[in-house]
Amino acid sequence: MSRRINQGRTLIISLLCLLSNDFTEAQYFSEKPRVFVLTDIENEPDDAQSLVRFLTYSNMWDVEGIVATTSCWQRDKTAEWRIHEIIDAYAKVRENLEIHESGYPTYDYLRSVVKIGIPKFGMEGVGEGQDSEGSEWLIKVLESEDDRPVYIQAWGGANVLAQALWKMQRTKTANELAGIIKKIRVYTISDQDDSGPWIRKNFPGIFYIVSPGFEENGGGQYHYAT
């Protein structure tokens, strides 16, 4: 089973990395990918299920952040409490996971990277005075002296990323910002608010994979994305 998992991981990450300009084979096999999750967990069961699955593979990457966000169907609140519940359950099985493969992050470490996004929908949470624990943490991760790409997964809305970019655009030189953007790899599950289209319009050079699915008058229209 471990061999199959590793083969699957190799295929998926390799395909993503081949799309980036600075990927080398040596880099992939010698370093874990850096992963940062934005999740609208509790708007429906899917993200709780995804987080459980994510943690069973968490020895295969460096978990840089797990941020509770809003989305089209959860516009004015976040559910970081649910992330903590799942990490509490992970703590009970981590020792058993380590029997099969090593390298699983500790309970205390995972709790330390859980952050809260702003409880506002889309671009309502982007701009002056809209910083959140989540957006500030993302800036810190991107600023760290680590040249590896940061794979940002948006399972829900993307306004935490949008706010981080908005603030860095105003606090950094153009060269500094370009160096940070070069490290960003975004994959979003459709567009679950209007911040994703805003990011792509205002930062056209960003590495951003999405099947667009947002309509101004109707919110998330996921059938377009599929």
C-alpha cells in the first residue's frame, strides 16, 4: 500500500511541478513540498473528509498552514473549531501511523499552524483593515527564507490569499513582491467567491490553476467549473 501511495504522490506532484518554470528533478526527490490549506470547513461535510485524508498523507509534505475561511455557502463565519477537533483525533492515531511510515507532524506542531481567516465573504474581506490571523500567517510563510514553492490549496474561498497579496503589494518593493509571487502555486476548487477572479486580474503572472465557476449575480456556479 505504501508503494502505491508513493507512486500516486510522485505522479500528482510531478505533474504540478512540471508546470512550474523552476522545477528540477533533484529538487523534487530531495525536498518535501510546502503545502498551505485554505478551507471553508463545515459549510458541508466535504472539507472535514478532505482534512482527515490530508492528515493521513501529511508525512509526505511540509504542512505550512491550515486556515479556516469563508465561501459562497458560509459567508460570515469560519469553523476553525472543526479543524482542531480533527487534529485532536489525529493525535490519537499518529503513533500508529508512524509504525507504517515515519515523518508525521506532531500534534503540537499542527495545532500551531491552524489559523483563522476573516469572517467576511470574498472581497468584503480584502483591503485596508481586513488583515486576519490567516493572511498574516500566509505572509510570514511566503517571506521565510525558503526557496521551495508554496502550494496553496483553496478548498473554499480565496480571500485570505487575496488579502496577503493586497498587503504585500503595498508594503514591498516590486522586486520583493515578484520574488514572493514566483514561489506561489495556487490550486482552487472552482471560484467560491469573487476574490479568485480579483487575484488573477490583478496578479496575472501568478501560477493559478482553477476551473472558473463564479458569477457576480449568483455566487458559486459549480456546474461551470465541472
